[in-house]
Amino acid sequence: MDKPEQPFADGIPNLSRPHFVVPDAAQIAVAQPFTHAPRFLVLYGSLRARSFSRFLAYEAARLLEAMGGEVRIYDAHGLPLPDDTTADHPKVQELRALSVWSEGQVWVSPERHGNLTGVMKSQIDWLPLSEGSLRPTQGRTLAVMQVSGGSQSFNAVNSLRLLGRWMRMITIPNQSSVPMAYKEFDEAGRMKPGPLYERVVDVCEELMKFTLLTRERADYLVDRYSERKERAPERLRDVATDIGIGKP
């Protein structure tokens, strides 16, 4: 077994000391707790008139409201395909504004051809990692859910998790996958009682807890060494020079 002498005495020469910050428990303390209700954005991945992903999204919204949250649900009707128009399209601006407003999100997709739907992916693709000084998704909590027409699968939620990580979100451990969704909702679109509904309650409860835990601390939790370096004035000057801005 390799047992080097510790603590290490050979230094960290590659580290930029001005940008290196030792995580500090005191920074997690909240001086001014938020007083507004936790804010949640719900996205779902189907435009069908009888959409089981929409029904599931509504159930999640009802539960989050019952837990004290403020919930907004985005309607993807009229949202153009990514890159088919510019980002100033009203539906794109509405989506981005809701994401910035939110502190937590719920993504609900049907599984189609073994993965999430194009409707779901288009909504996520219209959300940039950054827009000026704003980061519409970074630091938000995220819960993922899916509905399937057949046996239980986790393909869509697995892909949603990957996307949530890519979008720098705090994706909670629990998730919901509803198989044979046509059996789990009544004619009015309400989910029937049972273990699958109880899992949805579990997911929403966990999302609320993680949101309450992180929303005042999100900026600190996602503050990164590499990004602090990128923001440094000298680094910005180097990048500008590399791409031909500000050259003599």
C-alpha cells in the first residue's frame, strides 16, 4: 500500500493562490433568510391533449403548493425548435425568465424511443448555461420524473439527470418513474392512490427540503475555482487577445 509522508510538503505549484478559497462552514450560515415562498418551475415534455406527463407535472405542482411553494408551469405550445429562430422569441424569453425566477425545478418527460422526448429536450436546449451575468439554471434544485406507456423504465430520468448535471443544477437523489401511465390516471387526469403516487409525494417532499436547504446558499455552493480564475481581469484580457479583441 502506498503510504506517502503526510501532510504533503511538496506544495501545489499549479494552484493559483489568489483564486484558491478554502471552503468555510461559516459561509454556509444564512444572515438574512429568504421570506418568500420557495419558487418552482415545472416543465413537461408532451403537447398531446391527453398528456400523462402533463398530468404528472400537475400532481407535482399541487404537492409543492401544498408544501408552501409558489409554482409556475411552462406551456411549450408555440416554442420553436432550438436554432430555428433567435432567442428573442417570446416563448423563449418566457421560458428563460421563469428559469431565472425559479429556485427549484421539476422536469417530467414521457419516454419515447427509449429516451426523453424532443419537446422536453427543446425546452432544456433553449436554456443557456449563462446569459450575460445570469445563469438561468445554475444552483437550482431539480427533481426528475418520467411516464411510460409500457413497463417501468428509467431511460428518460437517467437522461434528465445527465442534463441536470450539465446545466449545473442540484439534482436530488429521489425520482419518479410511472409505468403504464394510462392505468395510473383517471379520466379527469388525477393520479390514482397507490405506491406510484406515494413516490411522487416523496420526490416533491425531498425537492422542497433540498430547496429550503440550498436556496440562500446556492451562489456559494456553486462558486468554482476555475470560474474565479476566468473572471480575473488579466484572464479576460488574455481571452480577448486570443480571439482578436483589443489588439493594437
